[in-house]
Amino acid sequence: MQDGQTEAELKLLRQYSAWIRPGSLTDEERKEFFAGGTIVLDTNVLLDLYQYTPNTRQQLLVALGRVSDRLWMPYQVGLEFVRGRAGVIKGRVEALHKAPGKVSTAFSDAWKQINDAVADVKQLLEDYAGDQDTSEIDALISERQFNKLMDPWRAELVDRAKKIKDESDFGAATFIQGRDTLLPQIAELFGDRIGDPPDQGLLRERIELAIAFRFPNKIPPGFADTRKDTDLRSAGDFLLWEELVEHAQALPPGAKVILVSRDTKKDWYQPKGFGQEERPWPQLIDEFERRTGTHLLIAETATFYSDVKKYLGAEIASSTIDELNRPVPSPAEEQLFLTRKDLARQDPPEELALAAYRAAGLSSKAIRQALVRPSDRLFQWWLVGATRDLGLRESGDEPLFDLQAILRPEAHPGPGWVLATEIVQPGELPYLSMSLAPWFVSILKVSPMVDRTRLLRLVQLHGSATGFGAPDQPNLDS
């Protein structure tokens, strides 16, 4: 060290400080960021607000309200957010909608495995022990005995899954009826502090820089997204980055900026190595400071809210932080939600209806003909939905909808619905106080006995799995 020169003045230590210094800041350094830094929330942080429980969501919104005057939204984040809302809600609705059916299917599969094991043992007794009398095994282990033992467990799990679904505050109606109460709250947090769209020339220049130079050379951020379907989508993280840099260049020298994101992929974070914990790539911090003259802190979602609580006194429960640390389901691709009127106006894909027909074990010509009649579209869609919800077939890229063929009395069935007692014989259906949809009844009347029995069994299972149209479910008929 030259005379009078401190470590801070040595070029090697100064120029590569982002690489040399520890990954985490001191408590005092972090406090400075939260005291007055600009705060940028990545798209996933905003979309995740739709995934959290209501209490957690409310605590986070109040916490963000404390720093709302320092929030800034890049145009790229806003674009991805408004485009991604439908996919998040779709994934949530599908998971909640399918849960009861998955429970029932799991128990059915369990009995199949037990029954196979019983058959194997009986065969061994016949082959190697000369024991032809297996009646004791049949009396001890039967589907009836299995159901007697398992029904309380199955009912408990199905009821809990239904309760979560019924109490969910975001569902298909959120989009169909424009009842998204979260969107205006988020909009209010940001006000006018949202970036403007870049002009087309600059946008193209940034995309070409990312695709042609930065990504092939593994320069963060975004180089892990090269497999997306378009260059524009692949460059999404880099477009956000460039907007962030441009915004910071207009801030006073030495200003603080916090970027909050759940994304800890390798194109944002340096993997854990010898003597070094996982941390945001030092070259991101270095590039940002060189180009803007300001300082950047990249924080994960849970860490950010913990620090808002620690440094700013926000009331955030420990259970809320625990929820933030749990994995968040990946959003489904944006897809249309169909109302009852939509279903009545359009045919399901023929191969989808046929797959549902086969999955339900149906075989009659009468029902096969109903699969192609425009007047029976609601039945066709119901069959598609019921076999999907109960896990009887693989579900692919298909529309999301909620269509019931059997309702409990308090669900207030509409005109034309038929009481089960008027169409069903004693023993055919255990829920005689229920009402059946008129389009289902018309199919039931022309079905031969084998398919009639299967349809009644299917409507019973699907109704049980989806709550028989609980009265507090949203009306999706509009």
C-alpha cells in the first residue's frame, strides 16, 4: 500500500468491490436503503398477491402503503402484470376446483391397489397351498369394508378442500364479472409512478443486444429465458433491467434503489460456492452502480417484507413471513373462462367430448349421438368438466368453466330444474332432495340402463366433489 493510501482508494479493491465484498450488507447499510430508497416490485411480487391468503394479502398491502410514495413500476412490469393476472387466477381456480375430485380419485386408486394385492394372495393360496376357499379373505377385505373404514377420512379431506374453494376470494367470477378488488388497490399504491413504453426503435435495440450479445455470453439478467417462444418474451427481464437503469440515471448520485423479486434463478443469482453464499450476481450490482452512480439492493420477497417490518415498523405477523417463504404455484397460461351462456353457444372440441365419453365408461348410441347435437351442448361440456374434475382423464389445454348438473335446494336452482324424486327411482341416487339440470334429465330419459346408472354415479361423484352448488358460490351464468 502506497504511503497515505487507504484500502478504499486502491483501484483493485475499489473497481471490483462488488465481487470482493460479502454478499450481505451490514444492518446499517440495509437500513439506509429502506429509509429512503426507490422501491421496484418485480412482476412476480405483484402477481403473488393473488395467491396469498386474505389476511396475508391485507398485511402486505398495508405495509406497501407505508412506502407507496417511493414505489415505481417499470412499464415492462406493468405489462407483464396485467397480462399475467388471468393465468394466476386460472391456476388458482383449477387447483381449488380439482382438489375434491383428486381426493376421491386417490381413495379409488388405493382400493384398486389393495384389491390387486388381495387377488395376488388368493392366487398364491390356490397355486401353492391348495387353498381354494378364500371366502375368509373376501369377508375380511372387501370394497364395502374399505369404504366403511375410509369414508370418514375421505369425507374429512373432501370437506376441507371444498371449504377452501368456497372461501376463496378470487375465482372465475373475478374476471367474468369484473370483480377484481385487488387490481384498483395495486393501482392506487403506484399512482402515476409508472414507466412509459419505450419507443419501438429503442425496444428493438435492447432486444437485439440481449439476444445477440448478452445472453450468449451469460451476462445477467435474463440469459436463462432464451427458450421462450419469442425474442420479446425472452428479453423480458433485460427490458425490465434497462428501464430500471434508465430510471436510476435520473436520480441524485448515491441514491438507493431496491429491486424486489421472487426470481432467484441462475440469471439473477450467483450460485453458492466455496466461502460464498448464494447472492445476486456481483456484476449486476457493479453494472448498475457504474451506469447510474446509484446503489442497488436486490431482495427476495420474504426478506423485503421482513425488512419493512424491521426498519419501518410495519405490522407483519411471523405467520405471514412463513407463508411468503412457501413455494408459490406457477401461474397457468392465460386462458378463457367460459360462462354458461358461452357453453350453450359453442361446441366442445369433438375429440375432447369423445375422450370424456370414454373416460366415463359410456357406450350407448343414444349418448354418442348427443355428443354432436347442438341442443345438448351443456351436457357435452358437463361431461368434459366432470371427467376432468374427477381425474378420470388427462386434462390438457382446455377452457375453464364451472357447470353443475345437480344442486342442493339452498343453491336455488333456476327454472326448469327437476327434483330428483321426479326422475330417479329409489336406490338410484342417495340425494333425492337435490335438483337435476333439465339438460341432464333429457339425456337421462333416453339412456339405456347401463349408461343411466353410470351417469347417475358420475353426477353424484361430481356433485359431491364440487359441493353440490354451495349457495355462496358465485353465479357464473352471466
